[in-house]
Amino acid sequence: MITTLTWSDSWYLAPEIVLAAFTIALAVLDLALPRRVGRDVIGWGALVGLVLAGVFVCWHIHDLNVWKDAGKDAFRNVLGGSWRVDNFGNLLKLAFLGATALIVLASLGTVRDREVPIKGEFYYLILPAVIGAMAMSSSGDMLTMYVGMELLSITTYVLVAVRKKSGQSAEAAFKYVVTGGTASAFVLYGMSFLYGVTGTTHLASIGQALPGALADYRAMIYVAFFLMIVGFALKLALAPFHAWAPDVYQGAPTPVTAFLAVVAKGAAMAMVYRIFLNTAQFATGDDSQVRDDLFLALGVLAAAAMIVGIAGALKQQNAKRLLALSGVANAGILLVPLSLDLTNLHSSLFSEFVYYLAAYVLMNIGALAVLTLVSRSSGHEQLSAFAGLYHRAPWTAAAMTALLCSLAGLPITAGFYGKLYILFATVQTGEYWLAAILLGTTVVSYYVYFSFIRQMYMRGGENEPSVRMTIPTGVVIWVCAAGSVALGIFPKPVLDWVDGLFSLTTDFLAR
Amino acid sequence: MLEDIPVLSLIVWLPLLGAVVTLLMPKQNARLLRWTAIVFSVVPLVLGLLLFASYEPILGGGAYAEHGTWLSVPLNAEAWSASQGVTSYRLVFNYLLGIDGISLPLVLLTGIVSTMSALATVHIHKRWKTFYPLFLLLQTGMYGVFLARDVVLFFIFFELTLLPMFFLIGIWGYFGKEKAANRFLLYNGLGSAVMLLGFLILIATLGFSATQTAGGVELVYSGSYDTMLANLADPNAAANAGGAMFLSGNLRWAAFILLLIAFGIKLPFFPFHTWMLKVHTEAPPSVVMIHSGILLKMGVYGLIRFVALLFPGQIDSWAPVLATLGVINILYGAILACAQKEFKLVLAYSSISHMGIVLLGIASLNETGFEGAIYQAVSHGLISALLFLIVGSLYERTGTTRLDELGGLARSLPFTSGILLTAGLASLGLPGLSGFIGEFLSFLGLFDTWKWLTAIGVLGVLFAAVYVLRGVLAMIHGPMQEKWIGLKEARFIEALPMVALTALIVLLGVYPSLLTDLMQHGFDGLLKELQTRVGG
Amino acid sequence: MSMLASYLTLAAVLFCIGLYGVLTKRNAVVVLLSIELMLNAVNLNLIAFSRYGIAPSLKGQVFALFSMTVAAAEAAVGIAVLIALYRNRATVNVDEFDELRR
Amino acid sequence: MATVFSQYAWLVPAFPLAAFAVLTAMGRQQNRTGGWIATIASLASFVVALLILIERMSGNADDYNGSFDWLRVGGTQLTAGYEVTNLTSLMMAIVTFVSLLVNLYSIGYMKGDDRAAVFFAYVSLFVSSMLGLTLSDNLLIMYVCWELVGVCSFLLIGFWFQKPEARAAAKKAFIVTRIGDLGLLIAILLLFWYMPGHALDFSSLHNVFGTQSGLISTSLTTLIALLIFLGAAGKSGQFPLHVWLPDAMEGPTPISALIHAATMVAAGVFLVVRTFDIFAAAPAAMDTVAIVGAFTAIFAATIGLAQNDIKRVLAFSTVSQLGYMMLALGVGSTTAAMFHLFTHAFFKALLFLAAGSVIHAVHTQDIREMGGLGRRMKTTAWTFGIGALALSGIPPLSGFWSKDAILGAALDDRPWLFVVGAVAAFFTALYMARLFLLVFAGKPRGSAEAYAHAKESPAVMTVPLVVLAVLAVAAGFVMTPFQDWLGPWLSGGGEKEDANGVAIVVSIVVSLLGIGLGWLIYGGRGAVRPDVVSSRLPWLARLLERKYYVDELYDLLFVKSLGRLGQGLRFFDEVVVDGAVRLAGSAVSALGRANTRLQNGQVQTYGLVAIIAAVILVLAIAGRRFW
């Protein structure tokens, strides 16, 4: 079957096309603009592009709803099924776009020329990275997915190195390249076996073919999936594949750190969800052994990530590395819903994932935004930069407290509710060990996150320089803090909305 | 009259309103802030007293209960709708507040101790504008814990007490405040994590209810305490649950033990007690008043409400374990209290010992014992609040509460010393003061079933005399050191709560029916269950 | 089938050599080359499957083409990053890239 | 007959309670008037108590009982109530009378103390709770009051709180009596669960135990009786819980008279009398009571021989006399016990107050520094002498009659106990003679200056002495072998004291022998040298002086070992329990540190770790399927 790109197809690619167009336009603009003109205008342009893409995504959601009401399947295959427009993708795209928009906004207030001499490049390179992330969440084919993944990776390699005068930045980028490249190789190697066993790269077809292939090619299927798991574990920085993350996060400019922590991680997570839900469910047949093993492996990795991430953060004095390790733990939490059995009782894994992802986006970006402000005033990124923040900037301290509560999972915040929701799922499916680990690491995380609070409220602070707040960063911090609290008190609208949009059958099982 | 207003909600949320109000006040005006805090502590107390006055044990607190849905979030119903015609499958967190004979005494205790502690905040000398909002927020958490009838709501209020306490200890504490705050946070965090796991198991296995509607079945998971009780009592519940997982025997044990540990940490029982020592020594007095006076009682309340009342079978077979734990607590705490050189530590260990008596009361599994446990909780709350009030007042003057550095204070501070002695006597269970009644009822209750254990536990009463007298007399009697001669007697605002608490301790000791009548029907359900279990 | 097996074995060996290179080589350029080697092993795998696989199809070859292109881009960026790093540190010894630690 | 006054019996404890409240509320300003407030209150109580006593003595008045709900225990409503019987009315009269006199005396004794108001407040509280103890109609309320009197005793012993000895004595008194109280508490717990209807009031106890109803087995009854006796022994200073009473003499002397001689220490005897039905149903318990009583009587009397502190001699005498009362109870004679309690209250209060008068005058308690005081303080000497004779059992003073009643009862029941009692009586007479002679006769041994300053106490102190002296002489006539009035009245007519010639003769003989020997030794004639024992048998003298080393033994057995246990547990708590917590904490941080160590900045190390982890993961999860 030969399919060509039609106009209607390109409508469904509109968000990505918009972003691509903005990338090119902004790149040209960057070249054309005289040196003395500030590059902030490119940042604002990128923001416009992100918002516009978001509008298109919303439009798609609306379209799908119309179809659903009309009784049709609420998804659309484009380009021979290699691209899917469904609500799984749409919701995640919204999350990525929103997160990127927040990051861009925050950096508009904080990124200075000294730090990032080629600021324009920073702003327009972030757009193709988002395209990559969107491709990862919206592909129906391993090939497209792989290309999306590489698009994201390669642009982020550059972004990490964007402070090109800085040795740290370059070193971080190099480490990231090596790790990312190896991870890609593993993923790709695994994909090749999957293709070999089923003869197709189309995810849904693989899912159909695998139960049949299970009898003859069990070992190869194991190999395929485990290679992919290893690759993704590296990408996601799940423990003990995480050691690169703190180095890279520390070396990268803070907005890029935020992007890596939130969007890159979220996109990889989306890819894992997509692949495993489409192909690894082996829905038919009594032989669930391989499937169980795969999901067990995911569970084990999630557990290890939670434990190692939080334990590693315990003694960490560098705030950025600490947040990187907290990101490791949070990746573990994000993986937990996927590792649980899909049963009658528990099939809301996507809501759990997306809700916690949203919470994670808010708290992580918010915390990093605060960190940017604070480290700029103290000149370093150690925890002690936060000393006495309560005296220097009480409102920022209050916002940071809310964000930390969310990170620590204290009521009533998004982080609390997200964890609660995931925990309930683990208990429902009887995976008490995961619940116990999740809870245990949460307790230890109190110590970790409260080390910020101790610095802010209980340590000196009268002598530290004051914190200069800029409007865009302030907006981001408060959006994140308020969002974290609001999501915690009223998770219902979000969850109702997600539940109304997402459908397991439509998004994963329908061809 | 009270039935017409959401009195329970008012009690819970008024302190929070107070917190907001104090946030809007000028930073430097400590008096204004303090009096605002006092007012917002007194009003819930008054409401609680009105409730107390109009509460009829025979009717229970049904008239005051408040039902509402706070959250109803979807669980994916696709798989269900295909197989069982389930149209709606949701996880519901309710806003359920209720009152009964078990919680009312503790609500009153919260009101009283909070008010007294608000008066005692004269010892706070810095950052008032941060202190009072946290202080009031803490109260909201505590009232919420005692009034919530939904496990998730309960948990949230429980956690809500953590954060303010962390700050209150960590900012306004003494020398080792940060360490103490950390310990408090981690230990209690661990406790609440364990509790949450237990609660989630309960929700997932007991909290379901299915409603048949015209469109199909509506399946709901909720944390409602009443739903759980109803499901427990319903012999067909497992069958009605359909595909839902019902609480199996093993899970029941798991949840029981999890909750036991969770509340045991709060109580605290041996060997989970070390965290509270630091809190007792390092936190500011008005905060320890609340901590020792109320927060520990959340453990008592939780043990009764969620461990005893929800798991009659388990508590029945574990009664000896609980009783043994109680005896260990009593003796261990008492003997260690005898060996301390710091008065605050004496009090801390004595709290452990006294909480052992609570365990005995619970382990007795009869009405007397439960009443004793609650009575002991209330009385210990008042007594330890009073003791720490005095400790704070003494520390303010002398800068130490070490036994070997003090002595003969009765000379320069006769009033404070007199109150201290009274409080000490109450603490060692002197009849005529409230401490005796709780001990007596607990021992009486347990004696019915575990005579030897009780007899050993009663030894704790003897040790109590030893450590209380050793501690108190070392401070107020004996030769006085030169440097304490010029000490000033308690100011009015310090004396007021001292007198009030003493009066209450005497009142409860002289006329215990005041409280025991309240609890009269609180345990009917459990006792019936236990009786059928034992009898059948 | 034996044909497939030998290609797969070769690919696996290549992959492992690449991995070994990544993990042990001191020269950063060689490390980047080793990554390419791993990717090429995969390409070999894809082609082998596409020709001798259980369900032979063109998709594998297409995939390999994409993979090569992407790998090229990746290599380019990698070398660029390395150059930036070299400018800064004046070395390509991987062992010395450890300023970011702990 | 209708009861007119009995229904107002609650007023009796109420007056002193009110005085306590007033004195506490007014604080220290009332040092002057405080004494009078307390005295007036106890006068009012005494009047009411006397009216009740007269009403009851006038014959066949019904027992009166009033109560209200106090505490609900499960389904049972426990009441607080009071009960007026012949026994309680008598006890009430004794208590109010002695306390009236002591209050009066204290006005003089405590003059100039700046905490006098506190003193009178404590005394009032004590009187109130002692009366409550007397009046209460059930064991639980009695226990409440029982503990309250203990606390008042503790407060008053430690009244001069700046003296470390007073602090230690107060603590000791409280803790040692508490050991006994625990027994009583457990007895109450037992009774609560075994009595039909969970009844704890005395009439129900009488119904169950007094009628051989067989509702409660003998072994259980014995256990309960022994536990109650443990309580009584603690309060009444019976061996082995007697150690607190001599130390309690650190308190002001009027307190020693009121609490530690006349009233509170007698509460143990009163308790056994109150619950006598239980004892009567348990022969083994009766034996225990009798033996412990007899042993205490002789044990304390011998110690009294070797003490040099005037109040300590009297204190051991009190212990000894209480032993007598217990002996009487053990041989089944409640009347004899109550009779001795009655007379002892007067003459022992007298002795203490007189001793107080002496101490007031010479400011020392050491009899070796006294002597010849009889010439300076005639009233005191005379009254003390009367008290000493009464205590020694010289007819026709009250002590003779009551001691004779006990010895008679013992002879009837267990003759060998009679022998013990008689020997104890000999020692009693001996040490009283020693005491009197050393203090009042002979030449002054202390500093001449002190002797010169010693003068008779003011009237407010001597008047009570005289009143008590009169009673010490006369009180015995309510129950003589010839004219027994008290026995039938108390026991409702059942018991009739038989005159026992042997007992009378022996008791007179041993008393006279004791006094005579005392005269020979201490009379100043030098017939027998005072150090006759200490020079021949130094170990015996030392043993007696050190009170048979019981305190030292307890210190070693309990105090030291508790201290050591406490230290041990402290170590355990800090190292093991808290250590486990820290260990868990450091295990987590060790994991964190391992992670930190892993992050050496070498990306190839990271890769290696990752690959190793991958291999482990694959082997652990997929690999297990293949072999």
C-alpha cells in the first residue's frame, strides 16, 4: 500500500509543521538580525510558535471528540500508520509544549549573554527538540519513533553545549553524546530484532504478530525487548543507568537542564509507554511468562531508580545535581503505572502517568527556575545558595516551599495526589512491594527536599545578597507553584478530562 | 441550634482562617498576633464545649456529621463496561466529618491544650508572623484528624500536622533543633507512609460500593470509614464485591500490622520511641505542649479508631501482644525516666510509660479498657501540657532544666513550684487528679483478661512515683543555689494557663463521669463484634 | 536460516566490539567511532532480517538507510562537541573529561 | 431511730477542705490567721463528729449511707458515698479531736515560720482526706482518700524542703507506702472483677465474705486479704515496709503527732478492720497479719532501745504499737485493735507534742544533749511522763487496758504470740523509761547555754498537752475487763472481752520490770552502766542502732539495682534502639555515598556500571526462565 502525504494529512501534522516553520524562520531571523539587537525577540517568537502548536493540538483534540461523539474511532492514522493522531499523543504533546513554553519563558527572564552567547540558537533549537518529542509520543511506527528520538537527542546535544566557551558545558555535552549514542544503539538493536521476528516496524502489527512468534522465537523476543529496555533505561536515566544525568544536568545551562529533565525524559517515557502497550501486552494466549518478565523488569528498574535516585540525593550538596537525582527517582515513579498489570480493576495507567507527568513538569521547572534566580544572586549552585532565602525573598521562598512539598509528595499538592493515585494502582494490582518502595523513598525524599527548606528558613541569610526577580521568571515560578497546589486540591477536572479523552482500546488496541 | 450550622467544619477551619488573618497583620506587633492566635484558638474550643454540652451519648454524633464529596476521580472503566456493564468506575475521596464519644474528648483536649499553648507562646521571641500562622495551621490539622471520617481526609490532616511541626521545631527550637526537626519529620513521615499503605489496602479492599442504576452499575472506591465498617459487618460483602478484591485474611493481617506500626510510631511504643526524645528536649515549650499534649494522642485515637474498631478479629488475637507491648512501654519508659538527668527527658520517657497504659487499655478489649485508654490520653494530654508549660516557664528564667543544676526553687518560685508538684502528682497517678482515673480504668479493663500482665504493669505506677518525685523534688526542693534567688514568679499570662490546666486536672480527677459518660456508646459496635467472635 | 544466523552473529560481534570501544578507548574520537560501529552492527542486523528474515520486507532496508543518515548527523554533532571540548581542554583523552563529578 | 446528725456527716470532711481551699487561695499572706482558720475548721468538724458520736452512742441508730454517681466503668456505675457506722463515727471523733489539738498546738509551734499558711493548708487537706477515708462507703473512694492522706503526709514530711534529709524522707515515705498501695490497688481490681455486680462497697463485701457465701474461693480470698494487708502494712509501717516511718520524723513535730502517730498510720489498721470480713474468711491471711504484727512489735521495740533521736524513739515506738494492733487483728480481735488505736492516738499524740515542746525549747532532737529538763519544763515533763506510763502499760492508764486487751486476745488465740507481745511490752517499758530519764532527769548534758534558754512552751502548746494527758489517763476506761462498753458497741454486741488474769498479771509485771531496769540503767544511780550492752556485745548494739541494716539492705537491693538497671537501659536505649535507627539511616546514606562514589566523572565508568547492571537485570529476570 502506497500512501502519499495529502493536505488532510498535513493538517494532522500541523503542530509539528508550525514548529518546523518557526524553527526555520527564527534561524533565518537570527542570521538576519544585527548583532546589537537583543535575541530576546527570538525567544518570544519561539514562545509564539509553541503556543500556536498548542492551539493546533487542542484543535485536534476537539476533532477527535467530534468523531467520538459521532461514534467513530477517535484516532487518525497518517502516512501509512507511521504517524498517529490520537489523544495519547495529543495530551503528551500538550504537556511537552506547555513545559517548553514555561522553560522558554523562564529563560527569557534569566538567560544572559554571558552564559549563553548564542542565545538565539538556544531559542530556535529548542523547537526541533520539541518536534522530536512530539514525534516520539505520536508515532505508530518504530522508524518514525527512532527518527523522532534522534531529532530530540541531537538537538539537545547541541543545546547542552550551547555555552560554547564553557568547558563544563562541552564536557556535559560530550558525556551526553556518548551515553545518548550508546542508548540509541541499544534501542535500535532491540528494534531490529523486533523487526526480525515480526517482519514489520509498525507497532500495531508487531503487537498482532508477536503472540504468534512467541512459540518459536522466545529468546529473540527477550533479546529484543531487553535491549530496548537497556537503551531506554539509559535514556531515561533509570538507576543504575543514571550516572550520566547529574553530570550532564550540572554542566548544561539551567533551562536546558529543565528541558532534559522534563521534556526529554517525558518523551522517552511516552515512547516506552507506546511501545510496550502496543507490542508487549501479548494479549492473547496463556503464555504470559515473557510479558510478565518484561513488565517485572520495568518494575524493578522503576524501584531501583526510586531508591538510588533518592539515596544518591541524600548527601548531595549541589542543588542541580540533587534535582537531577530527584529526576531519576521521579522517572522511576513515572514508570510504575506502566509496570503494573492491566486488569479490569486497574486500567487507568495513562491517567496516572499523565497526571504525575504534569505534576513533575510543574514542580521541576518551578524548582529549577527558583534555582536559576538563587544561583545568580549567590554565584553558585550549591544548596547553601538557598540559605536564608526566607529573609531575602519571602514570597519566592513560599513558592519554593510549595514546589518542594509537591516534590516530596506532601498534601495537598500535585505531587502528593499523583503519588497517591499511582500508589492506589499498585495496591489495586497487588504490587505491594512497589507501593512499599514508593512510600519508603518518599519518606527519605522528605529529608532530601527539606534540606532546601532548612537552608531557606533555618540558616543565616541576613548577609546574603538579595534576589533580583524578573517578571517572566516570577510568572513561571508562580504558575508552577500555584499549579502544583491547585492540581493537588482539585485533581478532578484534569483527571476527568484525561479520562474522557484517552481510551485504552482506541489509542492502543485499534489499528 | 448546633445541628443547623456546620459546627465541625467551623472547628476545623477557623484556625486556618486565623492563620490567614495573622498573615495579613503587621510583622512587628507580637501582641496583636498573639491575641489573634489566642482568639482563633479559643473559638473552636468554645464550639467544642457547646458540642460537649449538647452531646447525647445515646444518640451519637449523627446530627453533627457532615457529608460531602471532595474528589471523585475517574478510574478507567473501559474494561468493566465491556464485561460487567459498569458505567461509572470512580475513586472518591469524601469530605466526611463526624463526632462521637471517642473523638469528642480529644477534640476538647485539642481546644484546651491549643488555647493554653497559645497563651504560653509568650516564650516565643522571634519571627512571630511566621510562627502564628504555622501554629494555627497545626491546629487545623489536629482538629481534622480527630474529626475526619474518611481515611484519606484523615491522612491529609495527619500529614498536615507534619509540616508546621517541622518548622515550629526547626526554627524556634533550642540547640539541636534542626536535628530534632529532621528526626521528627523522618520518623513521622515513615509512620504516615506505613499508614498510607494500610489505608490504601483498606480502600482497595473494603472501600468499594456498587450501586445499581438504570444505566448500569456504578462502582465506587472510597475512603469512607462508614462504608468500610458497613462492608466489614456485611457477611455478603465479599460476594457483593463481584470482581473486586475483598479484604482477604492475609491482607487483613497486613493492614492491621501496618496501621498498628503507623500509630505505634506516633504513640510512640517501644522500640519506635527515640524520635520523640529529641522533640521533647529541643522544641520550644509551647510546641512541646501541643506535641506531647495532642499529637501523641493522634496515635491513641488512630489505634482505637482504625486498628481496634476496624480489625476486631486481629486485635482479639493480638491483645496479648499489645498488652505485652504496653507493659514493656510502661516499665521501659519508667525505668529510663528514673535514670535521666534532664527534666525534659524525664518527662519524655514518662510519656512513653503513660502511653503504655493506653496500650493496656486498648488491649483489654472491653469498654472499661477503651474508656481508660481515652481517659488516659486526655488526662496525659492535660498533664504533660501543664508540665511543659512549667518547664518552659522555668527555662525562661533559669536557662536550664537539668536536675543537677536546679534545686530549692520552691523558695523563689513558690507558685510555679506548687503547680509543678501538683502536675507531678497527677502524672504519677495520684487519686483525686485526672491521671489516676485513666490508669485505673485501663488497669481495671485489662485485669479482666490479663491478670499477671496487669499486675506487672501496675509496677509502673510505683516507678512513676520514683521518677516523678526524683525529678520534681530535685528541682523544687533541697538547698537552693545562690543564682536562683532573684527569680521572678510567673506572670499572669503564664499563671493563667497553669491554673486553668490544674483546675481541669483536678476536675477530671474528682468528677470523672464528666468524660466517661460521653464515651458510653462509642464502642458498642466493636464490643458486639468481639462478643460474637468470642461467643460464637 | 544459517545465513541469517551468521549475519546476526557478525552483527552481534560488531555491536560488542563497538560497545567495548565505547567503554574502554581513551581517545574520544575512537569512542565516537565505536558508537558508529554499534549503529552499523544494527544496520547489518536490519539488512539481514530484511533479506533472510522470518518475514522479509523492504522495511528493514529503509530503516537502515534512515539509521545511517541519523548516525551521520549524530557523528557530526558529536565531533563538533568534541572540538569545542578540545578547544577548552586541549586534549581528547576521555579520562580527563571529569571536571563534572560527584 | 431517725438520724439527725449522721446525714450531715459529709460536713465533717467538708470543713477542713474548705479551710484548705481558702488557705490555698489566699496564699502566703495568711501566715497569722491561717492557723486559726484551720483550727476553727477542725473545731467545726470536731463538733459535728462529736454530735454524731453522741447520737450513735445513744444507741440503736441506723447506719447512714449517702452517695452519688462518680465513675462509670463499662456498664457499672461506681458511686462515691459516705457511711456512718459506730466504727466510722468513733474514728471520725478521734481524727477530728487530735487534729483540733494539733492545729491549736501548731499555732504556737509554727509561729514565725513564713510558710505557716502552707502548713495549715496541708494539714487541713490531710484532715479532710483522712476523714474522707474514714467515712467512705466503698473501697475505691477509700483508696482515693488513702492516697491523698499519703500525699499530705509526703508534703508535710518535706515541709522544710530545703533540708536534703527532708526531701529524701518525703520521697521515701511516698514511695514505700506506694508499694503497699499497689497491693491495695490490685486487691481492688481483683474484687471488682470477682465481686457479684462489681460491688466495692463495704456492705456488699460483708455480705459476700462475712456470710461464708462461698462465692469467692478461699485461695482468692487469701490473696485479696494479703494484698489489702500489704496496703495496710505500707501505711501502718509494718515490717518490711516500716522504713519510711522513722525517717518521716523530718517533718514538723505536730505532723509527727497527727499523721505519723495518731491518725494516718492507723489507717492501715482501720482498713483491715473495715475489710475484716475478708480476713476472717482467710485463715492464712490472719496468720500472716498476726505474725507480721507481732514481729513488727518486737522488732521495732528493740530498735527503739538504741536510738538517740527523741522523735525516732517515738517513731519506732509507733511502729511497734501498730504492730500490736495488727497482732490484735491477726488474732481476730477487731475491738482490741480499735481500742488500742483509740488510746494510742491520745498518748502517742501526747508524747509527740510533748517531745515537740522539748525540741522547741532546746532546738535539738538528740537525747544525749538533753537531760534535767524536767526542772525547766514542768508541764511538759509531767504530761510526757503520763504518756510514757500509758505507753508502757501501767495501770490504770489507758495504754494498760488496751494493751492488756490485745495480750488477752493473743493468749486466747495463740499463746506463743502472747509471749512475743509480752517481751515487746517489756522492751517498750524499757525504752520509754530510758527516754524519759535521759530527757527530763539527771543533769543537763548539752551546752549550758541551751539549757539556760530552755523554758516551758506557751499555753497554746501546753493546753493540748494537758488535755491529751487527761485522755491518756482516762480513755482506757471505756473498755476495761470489768466494764466493757466499747466492745459491744463497736462489734454490735457480739464480742465480749473476757478478763484474763494471766494476761493482766504478766503485762503489769513486764512493764514494771522494763521500767525498773530502765531506772537502774538510766536513773543516774549507776547501778548498771548504760554501756553494758555496747561494751559486751558491740555488734548487737550496732545492729540495733543501725536498725538491723534494713535500710542499707533495701538500698542495695532496690535503689542501687534500679539505678544500675536504669543506666543499663539508658545504654541500651541510646546504643541499641537508637543505634538501630541510626544504622538504618546510615544504611541509606551509605547507598547514597556509594552512588556518589560511582560518579567519578568518567563517562566510561558510567557505561560499564550500566552494562553490568543490564547483564544482571537480564540474567535475573529473563535468565531464570532458561535454566
